[in-house]
Amino acid sequence: MKTEINNMRDVFIENIFNLMHKDRNIFFLCADFGSPKLDNLRKKFSDRFINVGIAEQNLINVSTGLALEGFTVYAYAIAPFLTMRAYEQIRINLSLNSQLKEININLIGVGAGLSYDVSGPTHHCLEDITIMRVLPNIMVFSPSDWVLSGKFVEYSIKVKKPKYIRLDGKPLPRIYSETDKIRLEDGFSQIRKGKKICLVSTGYMTHKAIKAAGAFDREKIGVIDVFLLKPLNEKFFAKILRKYECVITLEEGFINKGGIDSLVSSVIDNYSLNTRLKRMGFNDAHVFDIGSREYLHTLNKLDEQSIIENIKKNI
């Protein structure tokens, strides 16, 4: 498979741009946050593009108004500010409202995890999975590459519910092929089958999981990429996990706080799986160190070598 690097948000926005030519029901809003692909959309569809300024709370308010009138809305901003600055508006306008009326609002948050590594803890986004998963009636999508990001656009039009789409801020190589048959409804893909240990990850960490698993015999270590954190086909997910002796979760988020480790723990408990669970992520402290993403991972024992050592301990 050709290794091609691309940016999730560029592919996602380009696909929306293409759909806006034939679907006049689509609006795109942003909180003064741009991208080269967005420039084309803004110029071509100036009547359906709104920049609310650096005002994420108002971004949710305006988006809700349009959605209540029947429009499909995409609201685009930096992930930590979109989810945390506007959390009350998301809770009331989207979570509560959508239980009473069908609305299709798609929150596009760019900068998941440590995407904005050198910008420091104000721009890190280690809490979003936890706080967005807890809200009823909101879907949470966390793609690992730009192919998945692109495939989700059609799905986001079809499924008329509020969604949080967490995208990495850096260009990444592809994991999937455009021809891969991926069931978005299942919420996960078993990238590599194993027998002993399974690495379960989401977003950027799936790239690290694949690399770490590559250091072992193929039949020993499995890799599962969870891209739809809510809802997840838990019954099918449990069927896959049941085959493994141990599951190691990998996430750019705080562990034991309701992230992907809690999702896996819940499935193990609900389906009475005889599977051990080990968690890898960030402990109960913000990351104030300044440096590259890999440097921060190494400091917090989330680098590839630390993952390999954890696999060896549990194999």
C-alpha cells in the first residue's frame, strides 16, 4: 500500500465542499479558524459560510439555530476550545435539544491529543473523549487517518444526530485504502489479528500501535482501531476481545478518567470477558514540558519502546 501523507481536516473539508455543489442544505461555520481547503469553500459558497469570530460558544448557538430550521451544519474550531469553552452550549443546545428534535450538527475539532504539541497545555486536548462521551445523544468520531476522515462525510450527512469529530492537527500517513470496506456502524476495525495481546487505540495512537505490534510475531499481537467511540457495536467488539488474554489500551488522554480505557473496561465487564486490561496514557497531571509530540510521549512512557516493553511484560 502506498504511504501517502495527508491532513484529516483537508480531506474532510474538501469532501464537504464537493457535496455543497449539489446539496444546498449544508452550512459551514467556523470560529475564525482557517485552512487552505476552507478558502475555496468560503469563496464559492459565501452565502452558506459563516465566520462567527473567536467565539466558540456563539458558534454552537448559531449552528443550533440553523439546524433547528432543518439545515445540515458543520461547525469548525480548535478541538480544546470547541469542546471545553462551549461545553455548556453543547450540553444544552445539542445534547438536550436532540432528544426532543432531530438536528444534524457536526462539530469538527482539530487538534486532538497532543497535535499542538509545542503550544503547551492550553492547546493540548487530553480530555475531549471523556467529556464528549458522557453527553447523551452525541456521537464521537475519532479517525486514525485521512481515509477514514473522508469516508465519514457521507455518513455525517445521512445520520442526523449531533456529532463530535475529533481530527488530528498534523498530516499523517494513511492506514486504510479508499477501497477498504469499513463498516462505520461497527465503530472499529481489527487491523491486525493476534492470539495473546491486543492493542486497542484510537486516532494518532493507532499509528504507534501498528509500529509496536510490528516488533512481534504477527500471530501474537493484535491491533484494533476504535474510530467511533460512541456509539460502538459492543457485542461485536466483545466477540473480538474475547479471543485475547490481555488488552492494552493506548490513548493520548488521561487514563482512568472515562476515555478509551474506560470504554474497553466497560465492555469487558458487561460481557464477562476473561481478559486482563492494561492502560497506557497520561496520568493525572497536565503536560507542561515543551517539545515535540514524540518527546512528550517519551517523557510520559507512551513512546513506541515503552509500548513494546509493556507488551513483553504481559505476553
